[in-house]
Amino acid sequence: MGETVAVLGAAGYAGAVAAALLHRHPHFELAHVTARSDAGARLDAVHPRSRVPLVLEHYDGGLDVDAAVVAYPHGAAAPVVAELRERGVRVVDLSADFRLRDLATYEDWYGEHAAPGLIGSAVYGLPELHRRAIARADLVANPGCYPTAAILALAPLARAGLLADVVIDAKSGVSGAGREPTHGKHFVSVDETVMPYKVGRHRHTPEIEQELGGNVRVTFTPHLVPLSYGELVSCYVTPAREVDPAELYREAYADEPWVEVVEGPPGMHEVRETNFCRISLHGDERTGRIIVFATIDNLWKGTSSQAVQNLNLMFGRDEGEGL
Amino acid sequence: MGETVAVLGAAGYAGAVAAALLHRHPHFELAHVTARSDAGARLDAVHPRSRVPLVLEHYDGGLDVDAAVVAYPHGAAAPVVAELRERGVRVVDLSADFRLRDLATYEDWYGEHAAPGLIGSAVYGLPELHRRAIARADLVANPGCYPTAAILALAPLARAGLLADVVIDAKSGVSGAGREPTHGKHFVSVDETVMPYKVGRHRHTPEIEQELGGNVRVTFTPHLVPLSYGELVSCYVTPAREVDPAELYREAYADEPWVEVVEGPPGMHEVRETNFCRISLHGDERTGRIIVFATIDNLWKGTSSQAVQNLNLMFGRDEGEGL
Amino acid sequence: MGETVAVLGAAGYAGAVAAALLHRHPHFELAHVTARSDAGARLDAVHPRSRVPLVLEHYDGGLDVDAAVVAYPHGAAAPVVAELRERGVRVVDLSADFRLRDLATYEDWYGEHAAPGLIGSAVYGLPELHRRAIARADLVANPGCYPTAAILALAPLARAGLLADVVIDAKSGVSGAGREPTHGKHFVSVDETVMPYKVGRHRHTPEIEQELGGNVRVTFTPHLVPLSYGELVSCYVTPAREVDPAELYREAYADEPWVEVVEGPPGMHEVRETNFCRISLHGDERTGRIIVFATIDNLWKGTSSQAVQNLNLMFGRDEGEGL
Amino acid sequence: MGETVAVLGAAGYAGAVAAALLHRHPHFELAHVTARSDAGARLDAVHPRSRVPLVLEHYDGGLDVDAAVVAYPHGAAAPVVAELRERGVRVVDLSADFRLRDLATYEDWYGEHAAPGLIGSAVYGLPELHRRAIARADLVANPGCYPTAAILALAPLARAGLLADVVIDAKSGVSGAGREPTHGKHFVSVDETVMPYKVGRHRHTPEIEQELGGNVRVTFTPHLVPLSYGELVSCYVTPAREVDPAELYREAYADEPWVEVVEGPPGMHEVRETNFCRISLHGDERTGRIIVFATIDNLWKGTSSQAVQNLNLMFGRDEGEGL
């Protein structure tokens, strides 16, 4: 067995998937899972599909592990990550707390930061963009689910200087909204409708702009759709100059094991419970726009399988081990 | 009882809803329903929810009625409409055959036209834009479902000269794709995914551009979502100049009985099986974009209740009778 | 305008449908709607589809109305119903508090009763069985949704003395479980699964047995299915003697406006948002069993349109007015 | 690499899953996939989730393989299986053609048999009942999806002589009805309803009775529910004598790797895309009935992963290899 790992916040959807992947990982040893209100229960009682027989512990700061995946809400993660780092535990943090490199931008969107001193040491955990830095990092800020899809969809255009302005219309399954029961996630509220939310103010916006770089301005509108797992971003780009983007994408992703550029619009079925991101490119001849679709499983490549991909990189394992 | 009406093509989704509405209409008398492969069956056997006990007839050209709703596929409608008009029957045509005023544009998108001589006499059946002309018309071209939502969403901006360019990302329930069984409409294909289709080449595009007028260029991308009835268009506008659109929409729709401008994003539940279109306006402060959502029931305001609304106008009835 | 009616507990699913039906009722005047946590909001803000513009009031006991529909949880309804009855208000109670005629049975299944003195005056509000008594009643105990479907499915066999023992396997949409958010009603919990619940101990069981009468023993197992509105009961009967039940059902329901005996298995689409119950009969030749299916909309015939049907009867109106 | 395998009929749902499992199997080599109307396409174009890059061939009888999985419709399978067996190819047949040991029963339910001479050599491929015989078989008749769940749910009671008569109310996702587009599988037909079908005459009935043995009489009623993958059987048993079945099931399945006896009703999520069958037992104290639920993924344990389990047994591999 290799390094020991804990998953903090394993009763949520993302934490449970991370725990399930690590439990059956050929190298890492899933040593602890923690939760708040579900502490004391077995993880496979709360999430039977995980098939993880460990008891959810109450986290009190003293876990002796080599690495941790922190699946806490934004704001709540930072102090725990700081405490883990002080004790030398290497961390993949699923929250937004260390994703933004600019403190002022963080404060604009999220409020005060509980551990600003750590921001500089965190690496944005999108392997397709930052593979080498991740391999050397002790703290990886795992990307949000929408940013994962959106950045992979647009990075080749951005790098080529073709991206000035983009509309991203995103559609997400309900698991992306978390496990906490609310009126908005009640089956009857979601079934047979499509619901835009946080219009013009979703917190994944600055993260997308940071990674696309330069002065790219993003209009990002997420919609809740009546399905459980999966995410599609539909990106509308007016390119800075005329271009055939197909070659760009082929080059960008030819050697990427988890990004598949396909011809037709990509469907969620083919990425469900995988680490794949599927992308397709389309020209709108009449308007000159480029339309890019990207789909992922929001809990896998969008969160937890990407976290394992990052852990693999951080510990010198094969990137796809256990995925 | 008032005028007699036939619904041609009543075995399809749109025809069945039109027949159901006319069957219980307080004024019109639903005299005939026709179908091809289902001829001989009762309509309430094919579509139990319609509760229309009439037998589907094979149409052979000889129906003696005052008016007809023609629910035929594009191309197949034109010759039948021509034949009905020759005999003096007033027609609401649900197909695209008479929606485009420009023959060349029609031919670009649909191919040859079977009755080009009638194009000039058809009125585009969106009452909110053409109420008076509809009231005098003998042939009304009922709008497509996407155009109904998109035009209502954007017309106030277009009329004010603020609309130069727009991205319309549309989401539709599966009934919008028709009743014919195909792999793409199989439950397993649609469930748990969102599928863009006809990217950059959906035939509703020229219809939207025609009605928004001027030189507006539209990027229109429909997506199939896993639900049966309902449609949402998400419209992204970079306005030609800075503007507070709220006042524009209030004025435009203050006296419109079927258009409701609401604050939050509109949901499909509140328009299902109604003739309402619900619209909301949102500013994206960071980019200056205006985002407009509009939702309708694709088979009601998007097709068949709008057809009845048009029939009411054509025969001098109260516009909302029977709706 | 006719009598004034209040709906108490109008923020729940059942109360909102009752309010919507009474708001557009040609005779009754919906005078008040009440709620607890949503008090102060307009009903059409909480339930846009209701289109009821009234403000939800906090109920404090002093409403001056002719009748009330009480949509409170079991146990909470009885004291409020008692208070309303003392002031002479005629009541349709949607809870289970007055459905069981035997106090001991009530206490077995629900615990202590808050107003046992009223039990004797309540009439079980299934018009197809108790129409005349309802017309004379001041307190009607509106049936549960499952009992409505199950009793209508089985009453003709029970009356004919053919029913000794029955298995009822029921499937219900999620609205039947109420509006309160819980893990079990989270979209992700319900989607893509079928979940039996309260196996062998659902509280609708004694109600079904009471109305089927005699010594009928019922095994009743409800299942939650991934849809919002609608209910199907599949009833398996080993008849006491050989019988062709078709004639029994024809006679029983020939003059019932809201019960439709159909040939094929009935679907939820054809009863959705209606007061209809659809029933079909099937023989299993190999085993001699009779299989009866019945479907209703759990919030309409299963609850709120049936409440309006009862109100119509209680006030001498046509039974189907406003439905 | 080990033995070569072909999947005949790989464009259907069951065939595609079998091909996907064999393609990534550590021992077997998936050498050929065949199809009729999709011949010439790559399997991963028809079923992207399979990720099988092989081209679908037209089958003309000459494949040189060690084993074949035949995923043909009932009736069409028998002659092909006969031809394969003549050439020494070992076969797992997914059709019903060789499941019934009694020719007369087969003919009653399916009509004439194309290869009656082979019936005697076929083994019913439910490893939990016939593991040893499967290991020696050259022709395995893979069970139907409903029989897999129903037999596993009831076998311990049947073996103990407690089962005289049973009602099985089954609920299945739409993939169980196959990939061919029909009106009944159109998304709009299935969404928001539950539909009983083939009441009293589903062809899986004799198969269940055969395996439960003795003179057990089964009333079996399948229902289509609005989901894609998964199956639940709800079994209602009046036991021949009083009994605590918990011990029976513990003994029966203690050493079975793929059968999990759980406490609460089992959900489809926890068996999806697995070879597991989950079972729970409940007593209905009031009536003395035993209620047994069993759930499987209809395309995995219900069909194709069970086929691989059988292939593993036939070729002396570990039963769970590649699952």
C-alpha cells in the first residue's frame, strides 16, 4: 500500500465519490473519512453506491495521514487546509478558497479569506494546463466543475489570442448543487423545467477568466436541468480574427488522455462516471461565431476524479491510476 | 355553435392539442379531424388526454368547413393550404411554409416552394406583433415554437434599435421534435443528457431574423432537454447603446394578456398548458450584456393555443376565448 | 358570488391546488389563504402556476368565511377543524384526522386524537361511495390519495362479496410526499430509481380496509417513482368465486362522471390535472387472479379537486362545477 | 490474451454492454462485433459510452472464435446458435430460445422452435443456482432480466418449500424494452407515467416458474417506469407455513459474491452498472405476507455482465473477472 489519504467532508456528493475512488485505488490507502451530521454512520450506509465500509468520523484536527482531500464549503475549507498544511499533510482542496490567485478578486466574490498567506503556494488543479506545477505542489486547488468544462473548451482559443469575449451558457445536473435538501432541489421543483440561476453573478466566473487569461470577459449563465449527473457548457465566441479552430484543438489535446475532441455535439452519457471531457467545435457561418461544446461528469472530471488525477500527479503516480 | 373547423394532421402532438382546444371551445365547432397512418382510429384512442371522441378521417380534399388548422410537415402543407384557400376555407397553417415573406430565403432554408403565389397573402401569426393584420387575414402562418419565445423575448429591444447581434441558446422538451419515433427521441437517448442539435443551421433562424427586422444577426442553438413540454430561450444581447430595458418591456407588454414580465427567471411549470409567455430581464454588469429569458409551452403558445388565439382574431372573437 | 371559502395551509402542494381551483371557481369566492412559514408572501410567488394573487395570511383563528379547506398535517388539523366547526364554518379536511370512524384504529395508526368528539359527525368524502351523506355534511374528511385510487379500483368487487384478500402495489409521484425538502425528495435521490417505502405500515391501509368493508385484509405497498404528479395502483385479487368482473364495473360506474373504465392499462397523462380516475380490469388466466389498475392525479382527484367536488356537493352546486 | 470472443448483435443495448465488458476484460479478447443495420459503423460511434473502437461487421456465419455472445431477438437466435455450436464455438445466448427446458412450454409462449435438438444441452445461466453445470456447459441460456431478479428474490423460499403462490409486481427502466424506436419508447410516452404492459402474458413468466420449481404459480406484471437502467421486483408471498425468512436468505447468499441481502428496500443507484443483485425482506404482520424486493441493473446482472460471469465460469476463470 502507498500513502494514506483522508477525505474530509465525505458525506457530501463530491466527498463520497472521492472516497469511493480512493478506496479502490491500487496505490493510495483511504485511511479516514469524516463528516459532520453523518458522523458515526458508515459511508456505505449514507452513500450505498460508494461501497466504502468505513465509519464517518468527526474531524477534530488530529488525523495522521500523508494527504487529504478536503470537501468543505467555500470559506470553511481555508482554516482546515491551513491546519493540515502546518502538519505537513499534502492537500487537494475541492473548495474555491485557493483557486483565485488574486486576493482582491477573491474578496469581491466570496468575502474575507481565512488563510490568505497560503494563496501563493496553491496550484490550480487543472492538469491539462498546469501538470508540472501540480506535480511539485503541496496544495492543489481543485477547479470548479463549470470552470473545468469551460476552460478546457476555450483554452486553445485563448492561448492563440483569439478570445476576446465569450458567452458561456451552462447546463448542469442537480448533483452540482450539493446534497443539502432545499426547495430548489426538491424533485418536483426540478422535474420538467430548466432553471437559470445566479444570472450574472455565479462565483465560477472569475475562476474562468483567470485561467483564460489576458483580458477575456466572460458572460456565464448556469442552468439547472432535470438530470442528476453531468454538465454541458455551450460557448459562443466571436473570434478576434478569422480562423479554422480545428487544428488548434487537435494540437492542444492530441496527447491529453482525458480530453476527446469529437465531431458531433458531445453527450453526457459518454462521460458519465469517467474522467473524460468531450469537446466539439462548430462554426456558425452566417455570423462568423465559433461554438464550442464541452461535457463532463460534474462529480468526476468536474470534481473528484480530477482530485484523484491531481493526487496521482502530486505523488508521482501514473496520472490515470485508479480512474 | 359558430363556425366549423377542421384540424388536418390531428394525430401529431400539435394537431391533437389544437383539436382538444377546439373541441371544448365555446364558439367554434370541431367538425373534422384527419390523419394519415392513424386514420380510422378515434382521436381519444391515439391521444387519450385530448378527450376528443371524433374519428380520424383520411383527408381527400373535400371537407366542408369554414376554417382549418393545418398541422402538416413543412413542404407538405403548402399544396393543401392552397387547395383549402381555393375553396374559401380560412387557414391557420402550423408549418413553416408561409412564415417567410422572402421566397429566396425560404428556398435557401427549405428548398422549392409548392405554392409561392400565396406567400404574399399570409400574415405571420404572432398576435403581439401583428394583431390587426391577423384579424383581416384569410391565411395565417403560425409561428414556430422557438421563434415565438425568441421574438417575444427580443422584440422590445429590436424595435428600440438596440439589437444588433444576439446569441439565443434554446432548450426544448422532446415534444417539440414531433411524435415520429426515432433513435434520438427514444427515452434512453434523451434521459440524463442535454443534446445540442442542428448547430448553426436550425430553420427557425431566418424566421426570428425576419421578425426582429433590420439587419439583426442571430446565432441560434437549440438543445434537447429531458422533459416533455416546455421551452426556454436564453438570449444574450450586447446592446447598441447603454440602456435600462425594464421600461421598454413594461411598455411593450403592459396591455398584452399573454405576456408576463416577471422578476426572477421564469419556469416552465407556470406556463405549461397555457397560452402564456413569461419573460425576465437581467443585466450582466461586468460585461454590459443584457440577458433575456422567455419560456412557453411549445405545444400551446408555441403552436396550438396560439393557433386558436389566431382563429379567434380572424373570426372576430375575443382573443382568449377557449384558452 | 357565492359562499366565501378559506384555504388553510395553502403553501403546501395540496393547499395551493385547492386555492387555485377555488380562485377560478364560478361560484365560490376564495376569500383567504393562510400559511405558516410563507405567511406574508403572495401565493402566486410561492406557487406561480396557481396564479392566485392573494397574500398568505397567518391564521389566528378569526377568519369569517362560510367554508374552509384545511390542508394541515395529520394531528395538526383536528384542533383547527374543531375551532372552525364551533364557529359554524363548514369544513373539508384534507388530513387523516377524521377519516377513520373507529377511534381505536385511529389511535393505533396515528396516536392520540385531538378532537375525538367530532369523528361521529364526519363523512368520508369519496362522492362515488357517499354522495348523499356528503351533501348533508358539515365536516367532510377528504380521502387520502392512495385510498381514492384503491377504493375506486376495488369497491365493485368488495360490494359483490368477491374480495377477501388483496395486494395493492402502488406507485406515486413525488408531490404525494409533500413540499417539505428532505434527503428522500432531493432530485438526485429520486431520479433513476423506484423506492418502496413504509412497507407493511403505511397509514392509508386502515382507511382502505374501512371503505372496502367486511373483513377485507389489504397488503399495501407504496413506491416512489421518478415523476411529479400521478399515482397508479396495481391491485391483485384472488376472487372468492369465479366471476367476470367487467359487468360489475360497468354497472358500478356507468353514471359516475369522473370514473372511466377503459380497456388498456390507464396512463397518468390522461388524468393529469383532472378529477378523473381511470380504471382497467385484466384477468390472469393461469392463476385465476383479477388485476385492477387505477390511476389518478394525486393532487387533483387524489386530494384537491376532490375537495372541491365535495364542497360543490355540500353547498348544493353541480358536482363538477369549476373542475 | 486468452480466448477470442465475438458479440453478435452488438448494436443493441445488451450487445453493446457485453462488447464493452469483453473489450476491457483482462483475459478474453473481443475479436468481432456484428450488427445488421449498423454494420460498417464503429461500435463507439453507435454507442459512444462503450468506447469499443471495433467496426460492426455483417455476420455471415464464418467467424473464427472460441466463444460467442449472441444478442439476437427470440426466434432469430436459435439457428445462429445451432450453426455456432456445429463449428464448436461455445455460446452464451441472451435470447429466450434455450431457457425453457420443456419444448411444449416454449411453443406455448413463443411458437415453433428452430433448433429443438439443442435444448437438452443448454444450461440456464444463473450462476447462483447452476454454477457447476455452467462451468461444464458449451451452451448457456442467459436468463431474462426479470427472471434474474425474481428468481434470486424467491429461490430461498422456494427451496424451503414455502412458496406456493406469488405476485410479482415488476418495474423496469426503458432500456429493458430494447433500442428499436417505437411510440411506446418515445420520451414523451414514458416520461411522467408508469405503464403496466403484457398483463398476464409476459413471456418471462414460464422461465420464473421453471426455476422456482415444483408447482409454483406466478402472477407476473411488468411496469415501464420513467428511467433508463434498472429493475425492481416487488414480490408478495403468502408462505405455506409461518417462518422467519431472514435466516434462509442469510444461508442462501452468505457466500454469493454478487447477491447482497440488505435491510432497507434496495435502490437502483447502488446496483447500476454493476453485477450486483440487492435483496431485502419485509414482513407484513397484519396479513402474514412476506414481501421481498430485489433490484438489479437490467443490462448488467440482468443481461450482459451476467453473460460475462457465465463466460468466466465456462472457461475456468475467476467468476468476477472483468466485472
